[in-house]
Amino acid sequence: MTSDAPAQQRTLVLVKPDGVRRGLAGEVLRRIEAKGYTLVTVELRQASDELLAEHYAEHAGKPFLAPLVEFMRSGPVLAVVAEGHRVIEGFRSLAGATDPTVAAPGTIRGDLGRDWGLKVIQNLVHGSDSPESAAREIGLWFPAL
Ligand code: UDP
């Protein structure tokens, strides 16, 4: 490999149960690919309580954790590892702000989501927020990678 090859990164993306239920999993994959990132692996999974407790460990003690885990267990999620230069911040940018009602139009959450007035914010997708989170989350969801 040449020394000026761009540094590659991987991120964990989840299409949450609301996205899978609404038939938007393909649209999320389309946007990842259209942006020029590579799909490393894609798998429809029913997440366990244990996996979700680990995945959301940083939110331990927060009031929305229990409803969030319940929501994330309410149906299958599409677990995706995507790869590319700066893909972690790139996917966060594609996803948009946490609150889909005010997420910018043009983003996944801004175009396809809204606040439904439920106790947990159903915002279609998750994306790792740092290289450390990405490594931890990919290790949890895809230990063989
Ligand atoms: N969440 C929620 N209420 C809040 C904050 C977060 O329901 O007040 C949910 C929401 O689904 C969010 C997830 O918890 O996507 C994780 O929160 P985080 O702050 O990490 O937001 P994200 O990185 O997903 O934008």
C-alpha cells in the first residue's frame, strides 16, 4: 500500500425498528452507498436486552434508557458496518439531529422522521459518534469482524 492512501474508517449504523417497520431500511442503505461509502456487512437482527444494555451503556441511569431499550426490542433492526474515509462523522451528518422534527431537511431523520409524541424519540437510525464508540459497537454487534 502506498503511504498516501486515505485512512479508512468503519462505523456501526443501525436502522432502528421504526425504520425497518416503515420499509426504510433500503433507503438508508441507498443513502450510505450514494454518499460513496462501502457496505462491509448488513444483517437483520433481533437485539437482546443484554446487547442493548451494552450498546447504550453510556446512557445508564438516564430516564429514557428503559423505553429506549424496549423500543429497540420491539422488532428487528438492520445492523450495518459501513466503511470509508471519515465515515463516522459522514454518517452522523447523513442521519441529522437526534430530534427528527427539527433535523435538517436533506438528512435521513429530517426527511423521513418526526416526533410522534411517544416516550422515546423514534428517529430511524443510530450511528457511532466517535472512533472509540465505533470500535466498541462493531465489536459488540459483529465480534467476528
Ligand atoms: N433519546 C430519547 N430521548 C432523549 C435522548 C435520546 O429518546 O432525550 C433516544 C433517541 O432514540 C436517541 C437515542 O436515545 O437516538 C440515543 O441518544 P443520543 O443522545 O446518543 O442520540 P443520537 O446519537 O442517536 O443522535
